[in-house]
Amino acid sequence: MLTLPIPVRLYNQSTGGLPMVNRVIAGIALSVMLIPTYSASVADARKPAPNFNLNDSNGAPIKLSDYKGKVVLLNFWATWCHGCGLEIPWFIEFQDEFKNKGLIVVGVSMDDDDWKSVKPYVQEKKINYTIVLGNKELGDQYGLGGMPMTVLIDRDGKIANSYLGVVDKNKCEQDIRILVQENARSLR
């Protein structure tokens, strides 16, 4: 039997011979060979974002499908959610910085008292992006398990990134920049 020169302490007598290092290397090699390779681009692997038709605070219908061709930051939040309040100023900045590059921010309030607490909160925080009231069905479609939850949707209406909990502002901004550039290339 051919073995690698290794310290005796790694030799596994209970297996009848193969040193542990050889077994580990063989296992890693087999695992690497079994990893599938994909020729499709990352964008091709994205799944469609569930569509919705909800009303904003003025009663105007907001449909996700109307934003095709735009990058959408969809944020599930509530007025009572501390982490949600931390993100809102960032999303206001993103809306200002990237709106002319094809970004739309949509906040989906999951408050259950209709607009009673949401409208004053939106005014107090000076939210500059669209807010709609969500519901359990929409939350279930997006896999909402806790808040905040943010989803980045590409220009084709497909989910590009999803963040559960407070987003890392820099990472989210970097992801937006990438998606907006994808958007810009496709519009030329």
C-alpha cells in the first residue's frame, strides 16, 4: 500500500491501514469532484419576485410588475421594529442617490392597525419613498420570518439579494450599485 509520509499519530490502525490524512484528502477530492459546475450566469439563476398589488397611503395602486426595468429595494418593516427604524435613513439616502440610475425603494409596512400608526411615522421620519401596507399572504410569499427583511429585485423582476435582519449598509449599497450598473448596461 502506498501512503504519504506522515507522523505516526495520524495513522488510523482501526481502519486497517490508510492514514487519516490520506482519507481526508481523498474525501476532499471526491467532494470537489461532486460540486456541480454551472455555465449559466448568476442573473439567470435568480427567481422571480412574487408580484403584488397594494395601495399606497393615497390609495394609489402599487404593483411590483409596474417596476420592471427598474431595480427595486423592497423592505418589510413595522413602526414598532427598532432595527427597521435604523435602516430607514439609509433607504432614504439610497432613494436620493440612485433614483436617477433606476432604483425604486418600496417599504412594505407590516403594522396591523391599517394606516393609523404608519402615516404619522412616515411623516415623522420624512420617508421619501413609496410605502404600502403588507399582509400575511405577501409576507408568506417572500418567506418573511422576522423584520426587518429587505429584498433587492433586479430589472427583470427577479430576486437578486435578500437580507434578514438589519442590512449591512455598505454591502447593501454595493449590491445596489452592481444591480443599477446591470440596469444601465441593458438600457443602452
